[in-house]
Amino acid sequence: MSEKVFVSAEEVARKAGVSRSAVSRAFTPGASVSEKTRIKVMEAAEELGYHVNHLARGLMRNESGIVSLIVSDVATPYRSALLRELTQQLQAAGKVAMLINTDRSDGSVDLALRQAIRYRADASIILSGLPDKSIAQLCLRSGQRLVLINRDDDQPGPLRINLDDREAAGRVVTAFLRAGCTRLAFANSQAGTPSLMAREQGFVAAAKAQGLDVIVERHGSTGYEAGQIVAQRMLTRKERPDAVFCATDLLACGFMDAARHQFSLSIPEQLCIAGFDDIEQASWTSYHLTTFAQPVVTIAREAVTWLVEGWEDAPDGHALTLHADLVWRGSVRGG
Amino acid sequence: MSEKVFVSAEEVARKAGVSRSAVSRAFTPGASVSEKTRIKVMEAAEELGYHVNHLARGLMRNESGIVSLIVSDVATPYRSALLRELTQQLQAAGKVAMLINTDRSDGSVDLALRQAIRYRADASIILSGLPDKSIAQLCLRSGQRLVLINRDDDQPGPLRINLDDREAAGRVVTAFLRAGCTRLAFANSQAGTPSLMAREQGFVAAAKAQGLDVIVERHGSTGYEAGQIVAQRMLTRKERPDAVFCATDLLACGFMDAARHQFSLSIPEQLCIAGFDDIEQASWTSYHLTTFAQPVVTIAREAVTWLVEGWEDAPDGHALTLHADLVWRGSVRGG
DNA sequence: GCAGCATTTGCACACGCTTGCAAAAGCGGA
DNA sequence: TCCGCTTTTGCAAGCGTGTGCAAATGCTGC
């Protein structure tokens, strides 16, 4: 490709009439430099357009400043919101985010982690998929920090951030009962993600505890269309449910649209619906969906502070269970 | 932080009983190594969990493999869709994406580019904001490639990818006229982005060419709420518009919801609405919005191939105008 | 002016890799 | 076996930076 000609510390040193180490120290907070030479260096640097080469610095310091974010379905509302928060807070902490998209194949979480290792990322945050044990161990052995968000894995080492999905599902059941619903249903995708399954199982269990059975349907991937299709299946049954908990807001949106426009049901009068994630669309007037808020800023904060500061009390990873607040809107009666 | 101990080529060389150079060559496609030693090296590498240090490689090769994406409003449907496509295609081309979020301050595009320079990014793709001329020049002088997407800047050097916003706006006018509408309006945000303004001006101009005035309202940032507020303003006028072109699908969604639920208007019978971007929600049953599709995959493809291969015929940047296809749905009569 | 001390500076090595260059090894034919 | 040729290998220099160490400089109080 084109020959790159970045200006180096050498040139700045020459221009400022100091040694190269002086330049290096001028750009290293807390290093021993007199204010006078620091100024000289900074002026020369500014004039020449010098910027410290972080590749070289990372090589020396053994700390690249890079944190890799391993994500699939980046364009999804919840994922992109989390992404926004993570990049923001990483930057505020002086790190830089490397975004690795794992949409393609399935083993690509491993590929992504390999990429992270190649760039000597200080840490990797995994939002989707689950790495092979061996490669995860390799990361940890190499001194890389690992964060699993909503992955619900049990291997020690990484920081594992999860929500109280089960318990949240229980709260939905009581909300539905209080609304006078009796025929409960759970709409899920076939993704089989731990958090999705936890919501499903929590919902079914809590209903059973009240002596109620739950209609469960799973279809496709976790998106709007899947919600529509599940709705078609559920609402054509002879025993039509009167309260549906959707594993995800996207599913819920699809479900609501199908219920209203194909089956002319009014929500919440004839059908109560709850979702999970509190994506932006959930608050739109057309949906006004009662749902659980993902505490994205807390998630990001916990992840980033752990990465940056480390935790003394748990040198070897940690599990964190955050609370999902129920956001009452109009799709469930009562509230 | 924790001491990182990645395995180096040295160790692999020792284990495989070859020289360090042999290891390096084994991992360099097209380098001169016998198949026999390549195998030996690969086995040793696999066993030790060796991965080439791309920081060091980038230092030597003067090519980091990093491409920085400079974005604000990452969580927005259109932006995140473009992001998905870009990361995907960059990875397919052997590059890796560095995501820099510029939500915070306004001068932060410059800060972002500085960050890109520090990491010796091979290129930077700017999705939002506009860099200061001087810093952009610095990038180019340093041999960095620059892509501006929908920024509509005129400085030479970067690749500039834009849509035919003006012309698209003209097509909306004819569509509205064909639907029998006579009182046209344009809903915009106050962002004042070049592409948004181009749509507005194109719409106003095309209407004027037909002898029609246009009601223009601008409010806030380019989102759902702004759409609602603009709707409230427009629909409480004595001369209520019967066709509204929204600068953005998000604005359109807000506008539609306000029109339906606050003003009980039916779309498209009493009010025609068109948007721009073709975000996922535009296809949802509740909106079914007639809109222009951003050719995200084409945009990404053009950007990435230019970055990777360069263009001989235009060594020094280029401007590209892509076509936005009109997607007919139900929010405009006729079609 | 000078001893005693704290601060600043420069040298030189290290980080892990690529690559030009020359030496070594392989190979085919006489 | 030996020569000429091609392929493979190892050596060493270099990429741009950080940092320990010793030398140099500055400052204070006599």
C-alpha cells in the first residue's frame, strides 16, 4: 500500500534540541522531566504533528491499551446500546475499543479471541457466544482479562456479569396474576442462550408454583419476525393465552404487531404482554411495552472498572448478578 | 496491572529446533520456508499457544492492520447497521476495526483521529462529525487513508461517499403529487448535517418547481421524540399538511405515532409520510413506512475495497455518489 | 567557592517482530 | 564425486518506544 511516514520521537528530539528519552518522558505522565524541556518538546511535537506510537509503546510497556469487544448482532437495539456505553466508558478510562464482529460462523468467538491475543489486548469483553475453554484459558494464562456479559458460564477466571433473569421472570408472573390473567405463555427464540433460557425456566417455574401451566413456543432467532411467527402460532390455538412474556423486547414488538393487526386484539385489554431489555422502541407510543430494563450503564461500569483497576478481593475472576428493574408501561393491566 | 506473559517466537523457535526467522516466515504467507519446517513450527506454536504479536509486526511492516471507525450515536438503527456491515467487511479483508465513540464533546472527532494516529491505523472511516482540516491533512500526510461517509465535505484527499439526497427528495415530491397531496411539509432536526440539509433543500426546490410551498419545521436531534414534537407543531397549524417527508426514519416513526395516537389521523388516507434510511423499524407492521434505503452494504464495500486496494485512477481521493432506492410501503398512497 | 543533595539528562538495552543478505543445504546431471 | 543452480536457513540490523543506571546539572547553605 502507500508508504506511511509518521514522525518519530527522534525527529522531535532533534528539533527540540534534546535527547530522545526526553521526548519519551515528556509524554509519560509522572516521568522525570523539567518543565522547561517538557514545554520545548511539546512545542516541537505540536509543530511536527508528532503522536506517540502506541504500537511501540504497547510493545515496551507490555500493555496495549486495547480492549476487544466480541459481539454478534451489533445492529440490534440492545446490543448497540450496550456497545455505546462500553466504548464510552472504555475511552473515559483511557482504553480503546477493538470491535470484533462474530456474525459469520459459530467458532468465530475463538477466532475473535485469537485476534485479541494477536493485538495483545489488555482485556476482552464477550457479549455473545461462548469461547472454548482452552482458548479462554490461554487468554487468562497470557494475563488477559476476560468479561462475559450475560453468558452465565461457570468457569472461574473471567468476570461474569449476569442479571437476575429467573427472579425477574417470577415478578412477571405475579404481575400477570394481579392483572387477572390465567392462561400464561412464554415466547422465546430458538437461540437457547443461557439468559433466554433462564427467563423461560424462571417463568415456567413461578407459574407452576401458582398451579398454572405455561404455553411455550420457540422459533428462529431473537428478532421481530420471530415474535410475529410465535404470535401466529399461539393465537391460533383453541386455548388462546391472555398473557405473554416475551424473552426479548424485539420478540415482544413482533408479537404485539401480529396480535393487533392480524388478530385485532387490543393490548392490554384482551392480552397482556411483557418484554425484556427495555430497548428504545419499547417506549415508543405504538408499543408502550412493560419490560425489564437492562442496566447497561451499570454493566459497562462494572466491566470497565474491573478491567482497569482489577479487584483485590477476587484476584481470579468474579461473578456479578445485577438487578433488572421492571419498567411499567401500558402493555400489562394494572401496574 | 497484571504481568502479561505471552509466548514469543523465540520460544517457539527453541521448541521447534529452528531459528527465530523461520518462525516468522512460517507465519508470513508467501515467505520462503520449506514445508517441513513450516509444519514443525506450526505444531510447536499450536502446542505453546503462540500468536504473532501484531503490535510488533505492525511496527516492522509499517502497517498495523487497524482501521478506525469514528462514530457518534452508535446505538441508532442506521448507524449500527452501517457499523455491522463495515466491521464485517473489514474483517473479511483482513483488517480489524477500532471503534471510537464521539458522543461526548464536539471537538472529539479530532481527538478520535489523534487516537487513530497513535495506533498507526491504516485508515479511518468517519461516520459523523467533520475533522478539522489541519488534522485531516496530518492524517493524509502520514499516509493514512480517510473515508467520509455522508459528510459531503469538499476537501481533496479522503474518499467521500454520499447519496443522491437532493434527487431522492425530488422523487418524494412527485410521489406525493401523484398521491394527490397538495400541502407538503418537511420534518427535520436541528442537527444541520449536510445530508439532512440536502434532503430538505432538494424537497423544497422540487416542490417550488411544481409551484408549491413547503412547511418546514426543525427540532432537536435526529430521533423519535423530535419527530413527535415536530408533528405536534405541524398538525396544530390551521393549514394542516397532508404529506410529510421526514429527514430520517426515526423522525418519521415519531411523527407517525403522534399523528395517529394524538391526532387520530389515519395513514396514508389522511396523511402521507415518507422517511429516509430504511431502518429495520420502517418495515415493522406498525409503521410500514415508505422510505429510501441506505445502500449500507455498497457503502461498506466501496469504503473497504478502496482502503485495502487503493485506486490507481484516483491516487488522491475520490468522491462517490450512490443511489438511494425508494422502498414503497404503505405510508404513501399509490405506489 | 564548595560540599551535599535532589533533580534532570543521556546512554544503551530491551520489547517481539520482519527482512535483506550471504552462507548452507538440497538437487539434478555429467 | 563434483559443479551449477535453486531453495532454505540463520545472522543481524532495524522498527519506535520505555526505563535503569550513571553522569551531569541545578540548588541550598555554609
